[in-house]
Amino acid sequence: MIRTAIFDMDGLLIDSEPLWYEAAVDVFQPLGITLTPELYAHSVGLRTKEFVDYWFRRYELNPENATHTIEAIHETVVEKIRRRGEAMPGVYDVLEHVRVKGLSVGLATSSPASLVEVVVDKLNIRSYFHAFHSAEKLEFGKPHPQVYLDCAKSLHTAPVECVCFEDSFFGMIAAKAARMHCVVVPHPDVRTQPRFQAADLLLHNLTDFQLDLLKE
């Protein structure tokens, strides 16, 4: 029985992945890093720290500058989301659906808690949620399941009674590692990749979700 729905945030609730990419390009360009969309796609779902550490190692940059780079990316993306952030298709439909079904609702994201505050107010969805969790300060982020397990615990729900909603491969792995059901709504450019078949349900957008689909 499904008692709780837990949502990822970036790329699932809010169309922020293009804005994260823009922010990374803005901050990395002065450092001599040219980040193409194809390269960026490999790191979707990682925390900013892991994202920055990866590119700093690849380009052999001074790690002492990593913290400043992380902060600069966060500041830049927050401003972009405040100005241009928009809800993904079906967000309000699925949130209303799980509320009508009587599910507890949580949010579990790799993004910093400060950005969660910006997003839920920008989309006016705070009232749908009972818990917010960020992997920002955890020892491990997604694909490690800790942020999902922490969210379920705070909602007094066993992992097997949760359904998670994700858009990224790393997020899907985190949900499955937590022994939760997982609904994935990947970006159209990667939706046909065979690796997403590991999800319990693969959808084109959140509007298509009905709780009964998991039973089928």
C-alpha cells in the first residue's frame, strides 16, 4: 500500500535544469571551462559540490577555489529561478491527485535548502507538502538513498510504502536503493535510454500519473 509520495525538485517540479546549466556556464566560463549541453547532461542529479569537484578534477583546477565556485553557482541559479522559473507540466495535477488520495507528501532534493524555499514559493506549492529534505549537508547525495530515507522517516512511513517521483537517472537509483517505488519523467532527449526501464513507471509528464497505474 502506498501511503507517501516524495518528489524530487529540479527538472521535475520546476523547469530549472536549463537555468542550472546557464548558471554553470556563467560561472565556469571565466575559469576556462566550456561546458556543452552534452557534457552537462552526464551530471544531472548530482549535488553542486560533486558537480564542481568533478569538473575541477577534470580540468585540474585549484581545489581551493571550489567553495567559492559552488556559492557562485547557487547565487546565480537562485536569481535565475526567481526571475524565470516555471512549473513543469502536470505539477499541480499530480500534487492535487496525491492530496485527494490522502497521501503524505514530501520533497527530497539534491539542491540546497535555500533553493527549496525559493522554488516552493515561486510555484506556490508549499501547502501541498508535509516535509522538505535537502541532501546538501548529508555525507552522500543521490544516487545514495539517504535523503529519501530521511524524508520517509520524518513522515513516519516505511520505504516500501513510498512512491518517489524523479526525472534523473541518479535520482531513480537513489529511490530504488531506498526500496521505494519510483515514477520517472525524464527529459524527452533521454527518455528512450534503456536505463530508465528500471523505474516502476515511466511517464511523458506528471499529468499522466494515476496512483492505480502502480497497481497495474
